[in-house]
Amino acid sequence: MSKTGYPNFKGSFFNLKTDSPILLAPMGHQTQFHRDGEIETCKGATKSNIISSFGTQSRMSLSDIRKNNKKAKLVWTIFPFGDLRWIKNQIKDAEKNNVLAIALCLDANVRSCRYKDLESFYDARKIGRRSNPISPNPEKSYFYDWSLIKNLSKFTKLPIILKGILTSEDAIRGIENGAKGLWISNHGGRMFNSGYSTSYALYDIKKKLKKHKILTIVDGGIEKGTDIIKYLCLGSDLVAIGRPAIYGLNLNGSLGVSKIFEILKNELKTAMINGGFNNLKSFNQDRLLLGKFKNQYGI
Amino acid sequence: MSKTGYPNFKGSFFNLKTDSPILLAPMGHQTQFHRDGEIETCKGATKSNIISSFGTQSRMSLSDIRKNNKKAKLVWTIFPFGDLRWIKNQIKDAEKNNVLAIALCLDANVRSCRYKDLESFYDARKIGRRSNPISPNPEKSYFYDWSLIKNLSKFTKLPIILKGILTSEDAIRGIENGAKGLWISNHGGRMFNSGYSTSYALYDIKKKLKKHKILTIVDGGIEKGTDIIKYLCLGSDLVAIGRPAIYGLNLNGSLGVSKIFEILKNELKTAMINGGFNNLKSFNQDRLLLGKFKNQYGI
Amino acid sequence: MSKTGYPNFKGSFFNLKTDSPILLAPMGHQTQFHRDGEIETCKGATKSNIISSFGTQSRMSLSDIRKNNKKAKLVWTIFPFGDLRWIKNQIKDAEKNNVLAIALCLDANVRSCRYKDLESFYDARKIGRRSNPISPNPEKSYFYDWSLIKNLSKFTKLPIILKGILTSEDAIRGIENGAKGLWISNHGGRMFNSGYSTSYALYDIKKKLKKHKILTIVDGGIEKGTDIIKYLCLGSDLVAIGRPAIYGLNLNGSLGVSKIFEILKNELKTAMINGGFNNLKSFNQDRLLLGKFKNQYGI
Amino acid sequence: MSKTGYPNFKGSFFNLKTDSPILLAPMGHQTQFHRDGEIETCKGATKSNIISSFGTQSRMSLSDIRKNNKKAKLVWTIFPFGDLRWIKNQIKDAEKNNVLAIALCLDANVRSCRYKDLESFYDARKIGRRSNPISPNPEKSYFYDWSLIKNLSKFTKLPIILKGILTSEDAIRGIENGAKGLWISNHGGRMFNSGYSTSYALYDIKKKLKKHKILTIVDGGIEKGTDIIKYLCLGSDLVAIGRPAIYGLNLNGSLGVSKIFEILKNELKTAMINGGFNNLKSFNQDRLLLGKFKNQYGI
């Protein structure tokens, strides 16, 4: 029996006060779903007061997104698909457009083999318009190491979030080299088959980095309020939502995107009341039965 | 090899002697299934000498149910969807109608998100007649804490059963505040997705409350005699049956309800003979192979 | 790498030398599948030199079976569905008909609830002819205890096998009271829902009765050669085959029954050669990976 | 974050330097899929610089395969289906045809029972032409023991690989008797039902033979790049591919076979870049989450 009252959703994203633990994940090539792609998605997220992430795989340029969403809270995600100068120019452009943080995507250096796409002749790159230029050289990404993080974290005052972290070793190395946030992600499971689940990675990283208070985001298959609760109980500060937002975009543009976030917020609220959680700090691992999970991973 | 003779089903519900470990669970809005709803269900349960639970979500008022079922053994279930005065009036009314106990439902403070219902435009509240008034204010329930139990247990001499208990912490707090019974339930799994199973909760509570002799009821998915046996072996005194009784009601009114209880009693008897149990005290955890169960929950 | 040569199948059933670890399990009401029912099944088993079990649920009387199968190696299975005098008369009749052993069926005292049979109006008892009389009083079985075994084992020189043993406690009590064989069975899983598997029971009994050399038979779902190997590795001396033999009977009478046994013998031989087993003594638990099995049962 | 650069695939097969950890597994009766059967398969593998295995169950003789594939890197696989003289003649013929190694197949001494083949009247032996003679006497294989390995390893300077090894006991005995390679295989799971998986066997053998540096090959269900990575992480030096190569052969002869190997190489490369592996030495068990695997096998 828990007196939840009306649940409280207050939290923070670096210095910004937030009223939801939900973030929009960056997804590329959104003009294939809606003429204005990322511009429209941003409009929907902003309507629901959700921080939205876009990046170098976006079809609409950051300045186009910003021009049309003056009040948006933005994260810019850089895939290291070019030389250092190109990456730094991306950061400068993000600073100019007043983003909250830079995310550096580390887990998708090469296109994975997807035979269904080959069979259906599907190629996202050929559908929809583009105002954001194609990254110059993906293979450059094979050759970067931790010194890149060190270099960039000195280059900008924006907090740098490492996206695609799955091991505590990488988390620690990242922090040592200046990262201010960890984004635990396996790129939707679409890049490295049979890789770690983000729930395992989150559990493992939180266990090994107990003392660190570093901002943590997680993504991967979140579809309903109790999915969010599980990730928050495992120790994440925020969760990122991808695919559902695109469904919203496809069906009804920015209104669809916003509707998705309202549904998720309502599910979260409802589940918090019935589950007896009164604010974001009331989530912790004691509320989870982790037996099967631990057996599965041998932990 | 066990000499079972004809199995003995003697037990008790507080001071009442019983001849079955089966209880009718409270279910709301029964006039959608039969014109006389709860009145008819009660008739069926009473015909089979089964204690029947109804409550503030019932469509037929307690006095209507009682008027038509003079010999019924009743439990009245209160959802705390109003202020303290309203709750106390419910108890006074229950006392007047000579119920055996009050159940307080703690696990369903807000309607959960059910998209299939939205898609089918199904709303139980709009189907069938009503003589029991709608509860005044569900949101009141968000603000109660353990002092409610303390308050009510002093207010009435009826034993108070806490319904929706899933953790030993809540069980202990409940007992400390005057509860006389624990009803382990997750509201049919329909309120908090991914919540605890009642079999886990029962196991855990029995382990942690070994010394307490508090009356324990459990529900959740009981469909046949061996389901009952499993819950009794885990340590429950009684089991509550919901959905199957409604099937009976729908098909053949009180005769259908009674038939369901006769089927369950016969299955229980048959399984006891072949399984070598001669009375309700012969059930215990040693008869269960709990390996998979324990691995699942990490216990 | 194992030099198997041609595998050797020599074993024994009490004093009888056998050339196969396979037994025919007792099944009732066989005239529903073939006019001559048990007589014909016995003919098929005998053709393949397989010991065959029949019993008080048989449709054809023991003397009819014997009259038509002079060289058959027989076990007579008694369900204790009558008073002591009736049981002793069954044993006397079995002695007269020169059976190898008596099996006493302890796990099927009451007909279990089977709704599919009710729906299809299927009742084995109404199909096919009968020369073996119906047992006088099944409810008598509820009242026997271990003294029955003691009594009968003094009454006859035939070895008594307890059929339906699932726990080491029962196995030990049985041996103490004079039983000479253990038949680990859950009656095909059709009597007590959610009961122990026979593989678990066999494992548990063999572990707890290490020193005892008592003859052990097991049944339950055996369909192919490697099923037999698994039970033998778990420690059984023989396995009993039921359902497949009936399929054979139904399709082609005694020739069908015999064909089934030849198929199973060939599968056993083939699997022994490729698995590197050269005789029945080469089976042991070291050849099994029991991890999942042990986790499942918490052992 | 791992600087993979362009992954390096250098390895070795005894004294030969290799540029892929992939091997073609031996499969019999290939003329049923293509007129030139093994000759054509070898041509495809050779085009992709893949070592290819054929053997005594091949339809085309070794000299035919060699004549048409002068530069092929070959392994000759002998099923011990004849007397010692016949086996030694096979080895002499292999030496003459300049093979890299002899594989001795130990796990398929008798044809297993396959009812689908019986039902469809499928018999590989009756389809397609043959220039390699049928082995004289499969039953001879039942009678060989470890002395065969000792004898043959003295008879030839070619390294002898034992194919079909599934236990550390056999691995050790094999090495003691002169084997220079272990091929962990369960013959595609088609010979001994319910046998060990090759992943378990590989894990177990590597654990128990830590000090031995013996060349290890594994096969079993490899269909994509990450399957290869898993086996290499478990400790194998090479993996053998069977079925996919036959699909390639069937669809487009040697070009199809080569295409299959190019697909697998590309998947391996892609997965290595995204998984952060830069060469074949970067694979090890620390990259695997073995919890479920270990629970399954009780290790």
C-alpha cells in the first residue's frame, strides 16, 4: 500500500529541468515517412515537451530543424563518418544551433547485412528529400579510438554523450576521456546480431559504476509504460523512444508523434499509481524480480 | 501409496466452519452478463455452500444481494474510492447486511490502459442495470496510507482482509495495522503489467511470515482442481475463483455458477484421491517441485 | 571412439534371461482397437520375444490370453478395485496361468476428469467385447495401505512389482513391505495433472536407493530408440511401451504390434552403435547432460 | 569503442597460411545436386581460396577432383568402412593427390533411422553418377579402436584429424594416439539423436585441454557471420560449412558455391567491425554471455 498521490515526473538532463524521463531517439532518413521528416518529428516532440535527438544521418539539416522549431530542446548525434575536421565542424554547427548536448554514435560503423532489404530492393537512402549532406567517409570510423573522445571533450563545452555503450569497460574509458553521458544502446539490435541486450548492459554498467553519477540514457524496444519502469528500476535516468515515434509521424505528422508521447506518459503515470511509485526516485532494482534475467546472463 | 479414504474438506473462514477451500472472488459489473448480476451469482455460490464476495464495484447493491440471498455467506469488498466517511458508511452498511468480513481492495486505484477495449468500444460501465451507486471519487485512493487500515480496524468488529497484497513488507504492515486477513492478488494481472505473480507473492509472504497464522486467500488464473492444490501446497488457506463463475453465470445463471463450483470441487476431490491427499492439512510445499519456479524468481 | 561391435542386448527379468530391455505396458480395453484385443497384442509381443503385461482392466481374461499364447511371457497387473479376497483370487488365477510377476497398480484409484471424452461421448468401456469381468469396487482402493503389500507378498511366491511409484519414500516403503520390483509410472500423465515426470522420479529414486538392486521398470512417452537410452542411462533396467503398440495393433493386429517392437529394437541398436554403447551395462548417467533437467527440478 | 581498422583474417591450417577461418565440410553424394558434384564444389571453394574437404562418401574420386582443380587445397575424409589395407590405400591415394590432411570420420558408423526418407523413397545413393567406388564394408567400422589412430599416424606423414569428436576423453585419447587435429562435429545432428551440441562439446574440450595447442575445427548449423564468431570465441581455430555450400552448388554450380563463401566472409567482416574485433586472435570467451548456455548444460 503506497500513497502515490499524483505521481511526480521531475528530473533533469544536465542543467535542464525536465518533466518526463522520455527522450526522442535519433533516427535517420525520416523524410521517407513524411515530407518534412525530422522537422515534423521535432515539432511533435516539442509539443509534448520532449527532448529530441537528431544527427548526421538525418535528412533535414540541423539548421532546418532549428529554424522550424525555435523552442525545441535538441541533441545532435554525430556518426564519426569523416575526418576530425568534419566532426569538429559538426560540433560547431550544433553549438550555433543551440543544442543541449552532442551524442557520439559508436556502434554502427558499417552497414550490417540485411537480406530482406536486398530482396525488397528497399534502400532508405533513395526515398524522400534531403537538406542535410551525406557524411563524407564512413570508413574513417574504423580508425578512431578513445583519443577522439578526449579531443572532442576539450574542443566543446557541450556535454558529450557516448551512444552505443554496452560494457562497463567502455563506460569507464569513456568517462576517463571526458564523456558526460552514457547512452546504452545496441542500435535497435540491427547492427551486431546476437549482441548484448541493453537491459543486461544497463544492469552490468550500473553495478560496476556504482559511484559514478553520470547521466545515463537507455533505448531498445520500449513500447509501453512498464517497459520504461523496468529500465528506470535498472538504474537509467532517461529512456529513448524510437520506432513508436516514427509510427506516429507516418500516421499523422507532428500530431501523431505528440500523441505517441502522450500515450507513453499516460501509461507511465497509470502504471506508477497502480504499482505504487510516486516519483522518479522511487524506482530501484528492489522492485524487480531479476531471477530469470540473472540466470540468463549467468550473473 | 496413500490411504486417502474419502477426502475431507473441512476448514474455516474466521469463525465459520467451511466444507470447501474455494471462495467466490468479487467481480464488478455483473449485470452485463445476467439481468440480476450479483444477485444471481450469489444464489449459485450459496447453492454450492461457497462464500461469495461482492463489493463497491458491484452493480447490485449489498442490500439487494442480501434480500435475495438470506442465507448467503458474504464478504463485502471496498475500493477506497471516496473519503473516509463514505468508506465508513460502506462498512456500516455491510455490518447491517450481516457480512462475514470486509475486504479492502488496494491494488486497482486507477483504470489501466487497455487498448483492445478502446478499439472495440467496450465499456462495462455502460452495459446492464445498476442498483449500487457509483463510488464518488476514485482519485481519493491515491492519498490513503496505512493509517486507513488502523482507523478502519478500530471502527468495525468485522475482520478486515487486505486484498491485493503482493509483498511481505505490505503483509507485515497490514497486520501491524490491524488487518485480520491477507488476500494475495494482482487483480487478475489486469492492473499493473509485468507485476508479481500471485504464486510468487504467496511463496514469498509465507516464507517471511512463518509464525503468523493470519488467514490467507489467493487468486489468479485458477481453472482446475490441481491449480487449487498448488496454491494450497504453497500455503494459502483458501483460493478465490473469478472468471469461471462468470462463464457459469453467463451460460445458465445461478445454476451455471453452481455447476462451476461443483466441477471444481469434483476435480479437487479426484486429484486429491489420485495424488494421495486425504484432507486440507495434507497440502504442503514438500509436495511441489519448485526448481523452475525458484530459478525463475531467483530464490 | 568406441568399439561397439554388434551391440549385446542381454538382460534379465527376475530369473528370466531377456534379449531386450523393452516390455509391453498394460493397457485396458484393447478390444476397442481389435476384435481380439489383448490376445492379439500378446501374440505380437511374443513374436518379438517381448514380455507383455495385461491386467484387471483388460477386456480379455487372463486365461483367454494364455490359451491363445501358450509361450507368452506374461505379467498380470492388478488394480486394487475390490476386497482382499478378490485381489487374492486374481493372484491365484495369475499363478494358475503361469505369469512371471504380479504388478500392483497404485496410481489410478479414481477416474480423472477428462472433458474431451465427455464432449465426444467417448467411453472406452462401451466399445468392443469382453471376457474379463469388471472389477467389483474401485472405491475399495481408497482404503488400502502398505499392509496390503506385506499381506500379498506373503500370499504368493510370484514377485510383486509396485506400479505407479514416483517417490523414493514410496519406493523404500514398498521394498520394506516385500515388493520385488518398482515400476516408475505416472499412468501416462493421465491421472494426476501436474504430477512428477517419470524421468525425474527415476532419477530421484535411483539417487536415494543407490544400494538397492531392485528391478526397476519405467514408462512414459517412449517413442524412439534414444528415449529408451535416456531412461536406461538414468538407471532403469527395463522400459515399458504402451501407446505405440496400440497403434500397431490398430493398423495390423499382431503383425503391427510386432513391427513396432522391431522398429524400436532397430532404433535402439542403431543409436547404440553411433552413440558408442556396446551393451546394456554401458548406459550410465555420465552419458547424459543433466543441467537443464536438474535446474528444472531444483536438484 | 574499438579501433578495428580493416579486420585481418590471417590464420593457418597446419603449415599453410590462410586468409579465412572457414573450411568446406565434406558431404557425400554431391552428383545428386550437380552433374559434376564434388568437382564443381571444389572449383567454387578454390575460387574463394577456401580449403575444401571431400572423402570416401564422395561421388567423384579424389583424382577426378584433383585433375579438375589443380590448385585446390584439399582434405580427404575417410570413413573406416573397410579393412586396414583399404584404409591405408585411401591414405596412399590422398598422398599421391597432394592433400593437406586426412580426416578420419568416427561418428557415423551406421545409417541412422530416417522415416521421412523412407516415406519419400529418397535414397541419395541412387541419384547422380559416380566415379569414386563405394566403400567395401561399413560394418568393419564397429570393430576399430584407438589402435587404428596410432597405426595410421605412423603410416603417413599427413596430419590426421579426428572428425566427430564430442568429449574431452576422446580428444585426449586421440592426441595420445597421434592425431594432429580435432574436428568437433555431431555429423549435422543427423546420426545420434539427442547427442551433444558441438558448441557444448567445443566449450568442454577447450576447458579440459587448455594446454594443448591442437588445431581445432568445428561444424554444426553455421549460417551467418555471427555464428562463426561464436564458435571462434568458444575457442575453435576454424569452422566448417556444409549445407549452405550445397545450396550454392544447386543454384549456380561453382559460382554459387563461391558466392556463399563470399557472403559468409562479408558477414564475418561486417560483424567484426561492428562488434569491435580486429583480427582472429581478438575472439575469446570473455566476449560471450554464457549464462544460459552454462545453465542448460549444468556447467
